[in-house]
Amino acid sequence: MRRTTFPLTIAAVAGMALLAGCSTSAGTGFGADSASSEPVTFICSPQEEWCQLIAAEFTKVSGIPANYVRLSGGEAVARLSATGETPEFDAWFGGGAEGHLAADEGGYVEPYVSPNADVIADEYKDADGRWTGVYVGALSFCSNTDVLDEIGADAPTSWNDLLDLKYKSNIAMAHPGTSGTAYQALWTQVEIDDGDQDEALAYFGKLHSNILQYSKSGSAPGQMAGRGEVATGIIFAQDCQKFINEGFTNLTTTFPEEGTGYEVGAVSLIKNARNPEGAKAFIDWSLTAEAQDLAATVGSYSVPTNPNAKITDDMVDFDDLNLVHADIDAAGAARNELTTRFDTEVAPAPKE
């Protein structure tokens, strides 16, 4: 099994040259003169509140109108594929980096190395600029303690715990074909099984009988657990914490002892963007500490990649977790084939 327990370096103290690399034309502090008059339209994969806030705040600080469409990771790749060489979007914000690499594989991403990427740790950015990390989140089990008591189960602390018959029809997860969260869970099993995709799919084949529902959205299983519809949802820990803070106080977060995967949520430039300069300005801004600090204000407790951004008590301490090694390039290259196999060998993707 390939895994690591390294401490993430995103909390290290960096220099104060946070915005030194930004160009300062058009009075925006971000991007070039031509960016200020044309709107930027971006795909946004995090939760709705965060998407709304970053669109509004980017416009406030840059003067560039911003619009977004919220799409999960799998939906984003599919939408980009459908539009081909005439994309609707200028940039993609959020969602796992492996999704951005899958989009790059299809020819939908234009490499862009932002001057603000200098402060981002190397493990959270692509050297060629195909994607740059804006946040990091760890997979977790988000469980309803009341339902656990009803079925006579403890909060799961391993992937194998989820196979217990006590959990029959009491687990929810998203489908990896539509959700970056679920694909991270699938790829985590690949890594735990030393790269054996057949073994990973076999695990989910066993888990299938305990799954009540495959959602399209990665965070939806946590809401299902909060409402008592299932005992456990497989989601990112920051989403479970958000639901706890919003009133689902019967939820508890646990992590698998064999190792848990982590997502590097990324931002990228769309190839043939209608407003490439505006998109670059948006990417530059999204990498600043000020932009990344916005997430926690709307209950998105992923860990920021900018070392000058604030770390709150609601964020996961990665030093406490057994993290499964994330080969992001391999995960991105395998995404289309692996999700297709999941669709045919384990469960079909949910329909509209």
C-alpha cells in the first residue's frame, strides 16, 4: 500500500510578497487592461455559498463582472467536452486537480502559471500550470450518532467497517462519474490496493449492497446523514463540519485507519476562453490569502493552500491523519476509464 503521513506545508510562514507578481494595469491589481470590461464566466465546483461569494468579491476587488455555473467535477468535464472548441467558460474554480487533468487530457485546459503561484507549495500545483491548488480537503466518514445507535454500530474507523451488514442501506456516497469527492474515494482505494484498479472496483462492488443512494453532489451524503436518512455519508471532512455548525449536531466525523485520500481543489484556465485575460486575473486573485480566507466565512472549512491564509479551529489538522499518497497525474489520466468501469461494474450514474 502506498501512503504517507507527511505534514502538509500549507501552514508554513511564507514571505510577504503575496501580490508582488501581479500585474497592475486597468486599476484592478489583477490581469491586463482588456480584462476589465468583459465579464468572466467560470465553472464553480464548491458549495453554492462559496461560489456566490467569490464571484461577488472578485468583481468588487477587480471591477471585472463575474458569472458562474455550479458543476461538480464530473459534470464539469462532461460540460467542457460537450462544448468542445467553443467553451462557455473562461476558468474552472474548485474540484479535485485530477478532474482538471482529465479536462486537460481532453484538450480543454490552457496552461497558465500565475505569478501568485510562487507561494503555493509544489505538491499543490502543476509545474506546467495546468492547475494550481486553492484548497485541500481530506475524505471522511460523516455519521449520524442516533442512527448508529439504532443499527447497533459504532462510527466507522476503517474502510472495511463500511462492509458490515449492519450498514445495509445505511451508507450514502456520490457517484464518481459525477462527483470529484466520490472519485477521490475510488482513487483512494486504488492507492490502498497498490494501484490495482480491479481490487478497488471489487471493494466498491462489495460496498454496493450497503449503499442507499449514489448522489450527484459530493456533499449531499452528509446532508442525508444529518437528516437521519442514512447512518454514514462518505464526504470531505470540511463539508461534515459545515453541516455540524449549521445545526446537525448529531453528526460526527471519523477517518479510516488504513488511510484517507485528500483532494487538492484547483483552479485552471479554460482553453479558447472568451476572456483569457479576465480569467487569468481571476486565477491570480483566487491564489491570494484574502481570497482564500473567504471560504471559512461561509462555512467551507477546507485548508487553504496560501500559507498566509488563516487556519481556523474548524479545519482538519492533517498532521493527525494517515494520508494515502495522491498521485494526481495518475488519478487524472485514469479518471475517464475508471469512472466508466464503475458505471458498468458497480452502479450506473444517477440521471437528471
